[in-house]
Amino acid sequence: MPQTTNEYLLILPFLVLSAGIIVSLCVELFFRKGKELLPYLSIALFLIVAYLSVGQIYEKNVLFGGMLITGGIPAIFNLLFAAAGVLVMLNSIGFLKKYGFYHGEFYLLTQLSVLGMMLMAGSGDLVTVFLGLELMSIPFYVLVGMNRKKVSANEAAMKYFLLGAFATGFIVYGIALIYGIMGNTSLIDLTENFYIYSENIIFITGFILILIGFSFKIAAFPFHMWVPDVYQGAATNVTGLMSTMGKSAAFSVIFILLTAVFMNDAGSKLGNYFAVIATLSMLYGSIVALSQNNLKRMLAYSSISHAGYMAIGLAAGNKAALAGIMFYLAAYTFMNLGAFGIISIIEGEEDKQTDLNSYAGLAKRFPFLAGMMALIMFALAGIPPMAGFFGKYYVFISAIQSNMTWLALVGILSSVISVYFYLRVVVYMYFKEPGEEISVKSDYSAYAAVIFAGILILSLGLFPDTFLSVIEYIISV
Amino acid sequence: MNFELLLFIVFALVAAVSSLMMITRKNAVISAVFLVLNFFALAGLYLLLNAQFIAVVQIIVYAGAIMVLFLFVLMLLNTGKEEAILHGKKPIKYFAIFIAAVVFLQVAYLLVFGSGSFTSNPDIEASLSSGTVETIGREIYTKYIIPFEAAGFLLLAATIGALILAKKKFE
């Protein structure tokens, strides 16, 4: 089938980012000062991608014979990835110099992984899903292990690589089974005839294998064992990147796979799978996080429980759930990027200052950072004016609409538990006497990242309808 | 006797015998060489099925690149005591038996129950031409252009990643 120039105009965000990756590679190779330029080049690239994606939100197009879908929900995901990418870049400029793995390749790999995420969110075919997933994951494995002098980073990279490859194995096996039943790999065909295919036991087996693979990627309970070590071992800015954008990208694929379920407002047999995953992840994440003293590890467990809250929406499987999870993902992304941004400012070399004790009395020494941290912790706990509250609210509402009130109740119970460990950080910062002196190097770009994250959390929390109405409009078309 | 049938029997015999030899040799290097022979025989089978592209890729990528890499690794790592791998590790053995049983059951299921429900392409002309290099090239550069380019970037990412993890020291 012939391609028109129009199709190439519509994938402009992808083309810009791809061209940018090649340009960045050349800049890094041929200019002595190239490394200094790369973060700004990346930020410019992500801003262009964000701008182009905003323009596409209201026009949905199926391109290249159903391989790629632009506009609509993929465009919103691209916007999310680009915004999060800008925050990660701002956070990394000073961070990489401080902690001894200042390589230009960090920026290249980040750009490549964002390209992979965009492919995942926009895929219309299982082949594109798989390639996008790998294009996202392989840079992640490398980024985690990039600080080769740090033993825990090496361990984390190895663990992440092995378990990630294992998860990919599940996904590929599932794709193979689905291909065997459908005779093609088109997700459009899968969506249109979902309820016919799902009568077939082999199709459902393949589908569940794919979902298990992506449960690894979203860090849901029975498939979470890599999360704490990897999140703690990786450099803090990389943890921020993986825990937010990686999770969003995995969710974007789950959305595409379950489009038929969401659009029919009917729920599905798979609801039970997600209900189990949601319950276990929420309770496990919240309860284990109670006993963590290391802030990065605590956020890792909280990330597991957040995956659980979002899985409530997947179990509910209606339009409200889709909108709710999108909102939750956006809120979660900016909350976690803000939190990891602050941790990356406070932590010293070799991650020495990531324990709660380093945060004792922080309000006296760094009132601004402590204030931002408190804001983010309140948001993560789901206290009303912040974004985290509305994320949980919309997801719980969708569960009640699908007659899964018990699941919403478990969610509320888990939120109550989680308030303890989030507010413990605030208590340490404001009501404890400072312990030993900690050394913090000032880093203005990281401050900027934290401020942007704070603004986004507040604006999502204060004007949730603006964001939500866009999503609801897209879904209803 | 039909010439194609004769070729098929020869290739199939070589493939079966060489794979059997591969798993029974004590020396890993000899096993690897038998695997190369097995790949050549499979490439011959692909050619008989009119899938030239896969046959060529089989020889260039598997027999050429991957197996040479395997041989290098085996020769460099000097793997002398191979017997130790399975002995004394019962769980691995049982797991291997379990996996083999699952795969066998799957194949058996497909052979017994599945044959009726899968529609094979009745258009023999089309299926004959679909394996040629020309058709595959056309598909790659039209329908599958996006996955093709994505695979290119995937390789770029893997190259950069491998370099940065393996580089001796940074300036």
C-alpha cells in the first residue's frame, strides 16, 4: 500500500525524536563540549514532541496499514512522556556531574527509551508493541548499570535485566499464541473481535501471558520482586525515569489490549485477574513500606501499591476507569519525579543520605526542599487538594460503578495504611532535631525540576476537570 | 522417485542425526559444530519450501554469526567439565522434563485437535511467492516500515548500551 506524505506528517513527533537521537549521537561524538549541550538538546526535543502531540490530541489516525496510531490517547501519553522526560533531564544535568557517571550516553539512552515508549503507546500491532517495549527496556537495563563503580547498581542492573528478559519471554509467548489463533498480529482486529476470540482458551492463555509480562513492567504484586533492589540500586534520576515513564508505557499497552473491554463498559472475565493483582499489590506495597527506613526503598514499595490502585481501574474495566487511570498515571508520574528529584538533591555520594535520619530536621536547614517534600508526600498519600487524591478518587468511583465496591474499600484501607509512612517523612523533617550534618550541593536545574513537578501536582489537583474532560471527550468520540 | 522428495529425505536425515549428535557429545565444541550442520540442513528444508529468504538468513545469521560467536565463547572459556551441569541438580532436570512435556503436549494438541480449525492459505501461488526475497523486501518497506525502523533504533540502543557497559575506562 502506498504511503502518502500526509502519513509522514502525522508521525512528526516520532520523526523529530528519531532525527534528534541521530543528531545527539553526532554531537556527542564530534564535539568536545558535546556533553554539555546534550541535556538542553534533549529538553528542546521533548518540548517539540510535547507541542506536536498537543496538536494531535483531537484527531485520531490509523497509519501505515494499522501499525501505528496517532492522536487521541496515544497523543496524551506522548505528552506525558515528553513532560516527564523534560523533568528527568532537568534533574540529571547537575546530578550526573556530582555523582561520577557523567557520560553523554545517558541522554542518548533516555531519548531512545522515550522513543520506545511512544511506539508502545501508539502501537496498532503486536509487532510494534514488542519492538517498542524492547526499545524502552534495553536502555533502562543499561541506565541502571551505568554507574559501574557502584556494586549495588551492578546488582540492580543484572537483576533487572534477567527478570525483564523473563517477562519479555512471557510476552512473546503470549503474542505467538494469539497470532496462532488470529492469523495476524493486528491489535485493531483484536479489539474489534475481542469477545469472539476470547471464547477461545488458547487466545485467553496468550492474552493472560501478555498481561503477566506487563504486570512485571508495572511492578504489580506477584511480579514485583525486582522492584525494591532495582529502584534502590539505580541512580536516583534513573529510578525516577523507570518508575514513572516505564510504568506509564506498560499501562498504555494494557489500555490498547483492553480497548474492547473499556469501550463496552462491560468488564470482562479478566476482571478477576486484575482484582486479585490489585488487592495483593496495594496491601503488600503499603504494609511492607511501613518498615522501610531508606526513602528510595520506601518509594519502591509505594510504587507497588500505586500499581495496585491503578489495577483497580483495570479490574473495573469501564470508561470511567480508563479516564481515572490516565489521570492517576499523570499524577503519579509528577509526584514520583518530584520525590525522586528531592532525594537526588539531598543524597550525597554513594547514596549515603537516603535514610530517613538524613531528613531529620530538614525543615530548619532547607525549608524550601522540606516544604516541597511535604507537599509531595501529602499528594502521594492522597490528601485532597493535591493530584494524588483525585487519581484515587476516580479509580475508586469506577470500581463502584462496576459493582466492585469491596475492591474500592480495600483501596481505601490501603490508602489509610500508606498515610503512616508518607507522613512519617514529614514528621522527621519538621518535628525531629537534626542529627549529623549532611552536605548538600546546590543544583539549580534540579530545583527547577522539583518546582515544575510541584506546580503540575497542584494544578492537576486544583483543576482536575480540565485534564479529565479532555480524556472523556476523546473516549466518547 | 521424485527429486524433491529425495532432497527432503536427505536434509531431514541430516537435521535429525546432527541434532541427536549435538545433544549427546561430551565436548561442547563438537556439539556446536553439529549444531551448525543442523542449521545448514534446516536451511535446505526451507529452500525446498520455497522460503529462500529464511534459508539465506538461517545460514548468514544463525550458522554464520551466532554459532561463530558461540564457538568463540566455548573455546575461550575452556569448558572442560560438562557432565557436572545436570548431575546433582535434580530440580533443573525435573524442570527440563516438565517443559519438554508441555511443548510435546502442545504439538500433540495441535496435530490432533487443531488441524481442522486453522485455515491454511489455499492459494498455492501466493504462498509460493511469499517466501521470496522480493516479496519480503516489499512488505518490509511498505507495511512493516515502522517496525523495521524501530528495529534499527533498537539495535542502535543495544550497541550504545553494550559499548558503555563494556568500555574499559572513562576519561
